[in-house]
Amino acid sequence: MHIEISDGGPAATDGDWATSCTRGEHGRGLEIIDQLTAARGDRQEPGHVIHWADVDARA
């Protein structure tokens, strides 16, 4: 299964969520995605970023 998500790209600054917690409480998303997917990546398009992942649908 191929999944794509579009967003506006990286934020200019960290939000309150990042400044209010320790490093160990955030920043693990890509590691989790690596464990759950066969492949992942992203591509820049005008005005936004496309994040994609391929997931084994049989799992």
C-alpha cells in the first residue's frame, strides 16, 4: 500500500509542543515509520512537501 501526506513543510520555528518537553519526548516519528514501512521518502513541490510511505498490506 502506498500512502502520501501533504503539508506546508517544516515550520519556521519550534512550536510550544517542542519547547515544553525534553528531547526524549519527541523526535521519534521517523524511527517509528522506518520500523513500520518497507520504504519512505518525501519530495518538495511548490508550496508544500509530500511525505510518502510504502506499507506491506499483508502485515
